[in-house]
Amino acid sequence: MPSGSLQSAEPEDVPLVASIDVGTTSSRVILFNIQGQEVSKHQIEYSTSASKERFASVGARRFSVDSSTAAGTAMSNGSPKSTAGSSTVSQPIFSAEGIAIEATEYLEIEDFDRPSRPTLSFPQPGWVECDPLGILAHVLQCFAANLISMDSVNGDRVSANLPPYRIQCIGIANMRETTLVWSKKTGAPIVDYGIVWNDTRNSGIVTEKRNSTPQELQDHLRAKTGLPLYSTYFSCSKLRWLLDNEPKVRDAYEAGDLMFGTVDTWLIYHLTTNHAFVSDITNASRTGFMNLDTLDYDDELLKYWDISRDKIHMPKIVSSSEYYGDFSVPECVKSKLTSVAWSLLCDFMERTPAVPIQGCLGDQSASLVGQLAFKPGAAKCTYGTGCFLLYNTGKKKLISSHGALTTFGYWFPHLEDEEHAQPHFALEGSVAVAGAVVQWLRDNLRLIPKAEDIGPLASRVSDSGGVVFVPAFSGLFAPYWDASARATIMGMSQHTTSSHLARAAVEGVCFQARAILKAMSSDAAGEGAKDRDFLEDVVDGTYEKAPLSVLAVDGGMSKSKEVMQIQADILGPCVKVRTSASSECTALGAGIAAALAYEKREDRRLWKDLKDVKRWIMYGGEESAGKIKETGGSSQSRTFRSQSEDNDRRRKWKLWEAAIERCRGWADIMNDGMGTMQNGTAAAKNV
């Protein structure tokens, strides 16, 4: 059923949007209502090759779908047990943000004892692989769990004379750049793994390319892709590695049977009745094959990576919000699902009208949308293990002169507003260490028992007491780009306490975010703005309006009001910090994309346009925050504004910049020092 007609839908139901969110360490499915609230949620945390070995002797608790309850029954070593009284794993599992996780009614920890390969594997140092069929099965298992939850809730709603919930459409958010290859003839993976975005096995390929490519050509190709050629992140060099190192992949390529795609393409292909072979622009723009101007694959880029368009099937590049196909359940994962889940999903697939999959965004772009950062000049920052910052530049494509990447934020072509119906670009920058420094303080220094204690500890002091902490454990990302920098703590005295160290660590993350936003503001302002600090621009004694006005934040550290106030103080009065209205803004972003995909405005039963999205999610259906106060409602979003004094804030920024200079190149110096020391030892032995 093409997007455009819902006449057969029951008018007395309440529409929901289902969002599939596939991350690096887990998959989840969430059902959202018109206010962006979670009606139902189920998540599976992946097993890994490391965790499988670690837990081999202790087993793991697993929740499976049962026909009578959404939570399911606890299982240990495959034997059903009552959830109450079941023993938990003796060692905790930690998420990517360093947060201890355990099974709950909506979170399932994948069984470590299953005979098949784990969903996430680390076969060699620097190698990270995922199981494509495992991810697909997890998505469907989560979807089935939500169907059970919704059915249970609907029973209560009907008993209370309330209209039942009904899933109207489906959106997908996914980890980007992860590279998968499968057979056109069978639909099965050519090799039983995909190469995950943070895998570095292709480092030799990109190094060779960098060394053999003239700078002029590098700049030319970067202007087409918005990406650096020398990064191991992007799909182009991962595909090249597969062709060079996997005979099965090479054979399929030569036979014209090779299909290439990222996680979004893999999911949409297998979850639609028509096997839609597509990739939205936010994902396609991360492959290294797409031209940002033409919105299509570029022959020069394909030739650069020695890829023949005639020998490989590449997905059609489409918008983030349009009809891709109707939901389907693939036979290839039937054996991986419970019988109850399979039956439920097949029944759902046969529903009339069929439920379309029609929204797709790469995870960081989905977060930008879920943060409602729709206006050019708005930015979002996700505080996870590291920080990911996206700056909305609207219809304007900017190639950064400060090390940021150029990517797409979203494309909603069916909106009536011509401005917002066009593809929206974004600048992207990342901080290597954010939540990881909190984990380090907790696990290595034992300064805090839980990650959430960092804010209260840091706020016990009004400042860091002159201490500056540059958390460059594995180098510095944008805008410094120094892989040999190392973490440094400066300015300590006998007066220094654990609170000063905690505050300096938090400030170190916030200063790096400020450095990226400063660079992006300069990029947005254009030529002649290189040496200006738009976060500190004062004209006639008042602050000039900066290119950046709002920083929308989400992720682990954003939940601490103390940390977010520190971030606002470091940014200064030009920028306000706004927390997300939803704790699951990445999944919510994909849901928004799906709900806005209908060509006819009257078919958009959740939200009509972006203004309507903000009105319902931010203000509960009211027109403004003022109305919320009048009606006694509330928005989950919170805004932080700078309370810092100008001179004090600028002094601290100068200290930060001085600390950055002192930590640069430390690994190189250390390696040179080790070499000198070894030479000296050898010389002494000779004497």
C-alpha cells in the first residue's frame, strides 16, 4: 500500500508509531504516542565474544516472550523459572556508557550460552563484527514483545471505555557506517558477519590511500562526500577490505550477486514485503560513495575505491521520510524466534491495512530530529561514551575548515513548508571521551560508587580550584585532531580534593564540546570568521546573536542537572542548553520521520508538520511553554542558561587552551623517550 490512504483504518483507535532502534550494543523497539511518550518498550542487550567467555561459568538471566505477559519468564540455562526469586548474574554487564545493566521487564540480556555466534564479536584487536541475522532476529523479538504489551494495555483500555492503541507506521534508526554484504539470489549474508563502524581492520587501506593521493585530489573528493578520506569509520574502505580479503565476497562480486548496504538497508530489505532495497540520505552519506550535491553515488568516488557499479548492487538513495514497503516477517530468522513471537508477527503482518515502514535516519541524525533541533543554527550533543555533536545548517552545505564532517540531518519531502521539505545538512564533530571519564573516575580511581554521583560530587565546589583535566585517553578528536595527545591533569595542589578532580573532569568534557561548537560557528559564519569566537562576541557592551543559539542535549551525562549547568556556564550567554523532552530521542526521531511520511496531510494522524511535532512533544499540545504553566501541564525538557561571569569564564577557557597545548604529542614524546632509554641501556651494557 503506497503512502497516501488510510481510509480503512478504524477512526476510533489511537495511533502509535513504532520505532526500531539498532545500536552498537543493543536493539530496541519502542511505541510512541502523539506526545512522544513511550507506551511500550523492549530492548535486547547483545552478547559479545568477550562477555560470552566471561560469563561461561556463571550463566546469564534471559527474558523471553511469553503469551500471557509482556515481561516474559526468566530463564536460566534454558529452563523456565519464575521471575521472582531467580538468581542474577554474579558479575554486572556494563553498557557503552559504563552503566551497569540487568534484565528488567523491558530489557532482555541475550543468552550467552546459545550455540550460535554472539551478536557482537572481537576476533582480533581492533576488529569489531556483528551478526546480521542476529540483529534482525533481535529486532523482531523486540517487536513481538511490544505487540504483547500493547495487547495487554488495550485490554485495560477497552475495559475502561477508552479507544485501543494501533500501530500506524514504523520508523528505523540505526548505527551508521556498519557494512553488510548479502546475496541477491538468496538474501542471505555472503559472510556471516558485518564490519561495525568502529572496526579498524581497514587502517592499512586508508593509510595507503592517504599516502598515495595528492592533497588536491583529497580536497576535491572531500568536497563531494563531506568526509575525510583517511578515516577508518566509513563504509567505502570496509567494503574494499571485504573484496580484498574474503574470497566469497569477491566471487559474488564477479558473478553480479553481491548486495551492499548499511544496517538500515539490511533491515528494510528483509522487513518489507517488496524487499525494498534502499538507503536514506543520512546513512548513504556515510558510505563515502555518495555525492552530497547530486544525492546519488558518484562514479569518480566508486572508481577511487576500485568498485565497478556493474558488478555490485547498491541501494537506491531515498529520503528519510517516505513509503518504503509494508511490514513483513522474513523466513530466514524463524528458527531464531520463539514460536509465540513468530505467530504474533505473522498475524501482525496480515493486518489490514498493512503497516508501512516509511521512516529512516542514521542514529545521530535521528537524535537531531528527536531533539527537535529543526532550525538552522540549532545543535544537539549526545553524551555517551564519547560526545557526538550535530549542527543544523539547513539547506546550506558547509565544508568545514576546522575538522568537522559534513553530513545530512534529515529530508522530509512531503511537508508543505518548502523550507523544511528540502534536505537539511549538518556539521558533525565528536569528542572521544565523555561518559568514559566518569567510568574511569568510578572504576579506576574509585571516586564515586555510581556514575550518577558525578554531578553532586562536582557541585560541592564552586570551581575546579585551578585544576584542568584534559581527558584525552586515546587522543583528541575535533577540532584538535591529535592522536598522540594523552590525558593530563594540571594545576593540582595540596588544596585539591576529590570534588575538584570530579569538577575538572566534567569541565574537560564540556570544554571540548565548546571547542567543537566554536569551530562550527566559525564554519557557519563563512570566510573571514576563522579567528572569531562567536560564543564570546560582544557588540556595544551586549552579546551579539551567535550562529548557534540552542544546544539540545541527551545521553547519560545530560541527566545530571549539575553537569548541564556546568556546560551552560562554559558555553556562556550566547547559547542555552536544553535537555531532551524524551529519554529516547534517537528512537523518537525515527518515529517522527515515519509519521510525517504520508503525502496527504490528513493521513498524518500523529503530527501534521514539524511545528505540530514540537507543540505536542515539547508542550503537550499547548501552543507554548506559558500555556503549560497556565494549564498545570509540564514539559520534560529543561533549559539551562549561563550563570558565569565573563572574566572568570574567559580566564578558564585560556587555561583550557594552555592545557591542550601541553598535552599535545605526548605519546610521540613518550615513545621517543622509551627509544632513547632503551638505546641508553644497550650502550651501558656494551660498556
